[in-house]
Amino acid sequence: MTSLRIAAVLAALGAALITFWPNAWTAASTEQPVGGTPAPDFTGADRWFNSAPLTLEKLHGKVVLVDFWTRECINCIHTLPHIKTLYDKYASQGLVIVGVHTPEYDEEHDPALLQKAIDQYQITWPVALDNSYRIWNAYGNRYWPAIYLIDRRGHVVYYHVGEGNYDDTEQRIRQLLGTSQNA
């Protein structure tokens, strides 16, 4: 088999893998800037934890990090300490974190089990239970974990899939908040 043919087969297998097993992409994380498109609202959450229901109107003037995760995704669990650090460091400066728990597996739809995970991982920021995929679909999201940064005007200005890129994400947050490098 020629190397060109091997490359074509590998490309086709990779595309099929991402189509049928989207979590596979999280291991090959990528960061993509987004061109300032208006952020979708959090309409359709089945339930909220740690907060009354949130809307972008209520969050106007804040910098918002939206974290799509699910409690059984190991990549999602690995990102939680980094998200907690960002929350602890920048919440007082105007950063709001909204976790959107969109289940991958049937047992992840259970609100009681999600509450246990929230307690276990000491998540204190608002979490929307998105069992019906309404928020997921509004964002056009396809991967766990995925984060979106929303600027003070309500526009998505940054998107990252998977683990890693923590320093760049924090730098973007500092830029959006207008804080210095040494914050």
C-alpha cells in the first residue's frame, strides 16, 4: 500500500472516529478563536444547581466562561481544578463560570447523581443540567469538555476543546477583565 493510500485511509478513519465517538477528539485538544458572535442564552436547562436560573441578560457586563462537561468524562474531571482556580482567582473581578452538564450516558441524567458529583468535586459555581441538549445545541457544541468565553457585551470570543491550554485561557480571561499579567 502506498503512503498516499495509507494517509487517505487514516484520514477517513479519523473522520469516522470523531463522527461516531466525539469524545475521542478531547484527547487531541484544540483552541479556536471565535469571531465575536452573540452567545446563545441558557434557555432550556432542566434544572440549576448552586444558583437560580441564569440568563445572559442577567450576566450583561460580566465575563462568562461556559464549561460543557459531564460527570463521567475523565477529561472533564481533569479540567475542574483549573476551572476552580480561575473561579477563585477572578470571580471577584467579574468572571462568572457557568457549568453546563450535558450527559453523554443515560445514568448521567439523574439530578441526584449530578448533585453528588458537584459536592464531590466541590463545584460552587452555577451548573445547568442540560438533559435535553437545548443549551448544547444552541451553542452548536459537539465535545466534552469544551469551554466558551463570552465578553462583557455577550459575544463568544474564545472556544477551546479538551484539556490543556490553561495559560492561554487565563490570559484571555485577564484581557477580557482588563486585569494585569500579575493578577
